[in-house]
Amino acid sequence: MEILIMAGQLILGLSILVGLHEWGHMAAAKLFGMRVEKYFIGFPPKIFSFHRGETEYGIGAIPLGGFVKISGMIDESMDMSTINQEPQPWEFRSKPAWQRLIVMLGGIIVNVIVGIIIFIAIAYQEGDRFLSSTEVNKNGIVAGELAQEIGLKTGDKIVRVNGKPFDDFSQVISSDVFLGSNSSYTVSRDGKEIEIDIPNNFIEKLSDPDEKRNFIRAREPFTIGEIIPGMPAAKAGIKEGDKVVSINGKPVEFFHQLQDELQKLKGKPTSLVVQRGAEQKTLPIKVSEDGTLGFYPKSLLNYTTTEYTFGEAVQVGTENAFAVVYNNIKGFGKIFRGEVSASKALSGPIGIARLFGGVWDWSRFWELTGLLSMVLAFMNALPIPALDGGHAVILSYEIISGRKPSDKFLENAQKVGMVLLLGLMAFAIFNDVWKVVF
């Protein structure tokens, strides 16, 4: 079921973004009187289609992209049937270069606008909820395996990031830390301050969503929150508001301690001691096969919540949207400098689906869809033949020089670009499978 939910979120998110991207091209083309022959979400084989005016609208069976076919344009369809004929007034190639440039940038522009709107809506609707450094440092951090590799320990208190104090705990695992160079944490341990250096290629190890999620967490005291019906906690009589004192005779103060013990007790019967009001109760309970009891913890740490006015949300959302582009540029910089391998940094459809997770969370769905919209805009803007950015470079040359490249040149450039893109897609899919299997 989790796999289906992941796939469903990926398909829905990409269908929305690709549909809007291709609509951007189509809208610009129609604005300038170009004939749009086809508008499809998904690649062939065709599931269904209908005609309205001169355009065929349809859905393809492979939901990992889409396309528009504009008359007289050399595109991924590689249709050369009219290339040796006189350009017709409704064709792409008969229009001024500046109009053709706007058509090619139409999809990128729409994706940027969509990404900004999504981030603004999230900022306005949800505001910002975070743990302050002061609140986290009441109990320190939980150091996962990767955090321990670089020298962090559970109970450490992080007081500075890259030599600077911080307010929001999320800054500890921000892109500035992992996409920058020579980053470090300053931690307080046993009354002493220690510098922990972060390797420049460390982001490779955080490519797995689970690894990043468990890298560093706050040590959180907790009580029992919502209980899931039919799960071990409900069957054992645990109630919302109970405080876990011990499990299997092991004292429990923080949620991560309970999680660690449950992983050792998968599928086994044990006893749980809880504090309920003024009395303690010992409850027999059988841990589920996946090492859970079936409840949501209620953190006893105090989260800081910031709400934004619409004007503030516009500023914050726009900044967050363009931060995605900036982080992609920094990520590519690390790859080109050899600090990070492409196989670790790049993800295909499987890797993206894993980001969505196996639970349908609309808040997370829209956050990732906004992020993907900005990534899609950035990737399409790269100056690679067959991408919008490649077409834009050629058209910009034509506008500046006043000379139009030959149709043969455009055809060959498109072929080279398609080979590069297909190779990159094959690499990304194989890389995803390799990560999952090995």
C-alpha cells in the first residue's frame, strides 16, 4: 500500500506540474497565432484524447512527462515532414525570433509562477513552526548513525553552526550546512565545547530520506498522543495522556529511547509501565512486527509558531521558492568540483516518490510539489539541446546576431539533446534501482 501511495503522489504531482508546464508553451504559441496540433499529459501509448479546434488534447499511458506539438517546430517528436516546405504563417518557424523565444520560455515561466504561489500559500496557511535552539538544548540531540560517524553523540548540545549561533533547529540540517564547504558544528559536551567538522561530500550519505530524517533529532520528552484503533496500544488499554515510565524493565524518558527498545522487541510480548495521574500502571503488551505500539507521541518541548500576514507570506514564500533554485545551483557546483558523486546526488522517479513517503499528507504533498515545480523550471532552463534552455540559447543567438541557424543544425542539435536526455533518464532510473536494491 505504501508503494501505491508513493506512486500516486508522484504521478499526481508530476501530472499537475507537467500539465501546467506544457500549457505555458501552448498558451504562448496560441497567443502568437501558432497552430498547436497536440497537447498531451503523459507519453504514448494514448489512453484517450479529444479535439477542440485545431488541437488534440489527450492523456498518455506513461505518466512521467508530457508534450505539446507546435506546427513547424523541431521538437522531441523529430517530425521533419514539413522541414523542406515553405513556412506557413501559422507555423513556429515563420514567427519572429522574440515570439519563438517567449514560447520556449513559457513552460519555465509557468513553473516558476506555480512554485512561488505554492510556497506563498504554504507560508500563509501554515506559517512557521520550529524548535528553538534553547528548547532543543534543554535535553540535547539524538545522534543517528551518520551523525555518530562525524563525531556527534546523543546528548550533545549544538551551540553554533558554521561558527554562528542559530535560532531555528532546522538550520542545523539546512542546505547552507551540507551544500556549503568546510561546514562545522560547535557542540557542548560535558561542559566543554568541541568542534565537529562536516566533510564536504557528506551530503552524499544523506541522499536517503530516512538517513536525513534520522541524522539529528531533538531528544523529546513525551506523553501518549492519539492512539490508533486496533493497534497494540489500544488493545493494551493505553490512554491518551499516559506517560511511559519503562518498557521491559528499561527506564524511558525520551521518545527515541522507547523507539530503540521497541526495535529490539519486534513481535514479542513485554510489559509497559505508564504514569496515569497519580498512579503507575503495568500493562502487558505485544509489540507489532514493525516495532511500533500504534500511537502518536505528544512532544513536551515547546515549539515556536510564527504566523504571517499575506504580505509577509508573499516575501517568505518567494524567498523559499528561489532558495530551491539556489540550492540546485550549489548542488551542481559540488558535483562539478568532485565533492559529490553524481550517482549519489541525482534521483529519478523512484527517489522522488520516496520523498513523498508512504502516507498521504496533503501538506507535505504541496510542499514537495512546489519544490518540484522550481526544480522542473531550473532543469528545463539548462542550456542543453532538446530542453527549453537549449532552444532559448539558440534563439537568443539569432536575436543578437540576426542570423537564423539552419534547419539541419537545429535537427542535429535536437538529436544530440535527445540522446543526452535519454541517457540521463536511463542513468537516473538505474541509479534509483541500485540504491533500493543495494
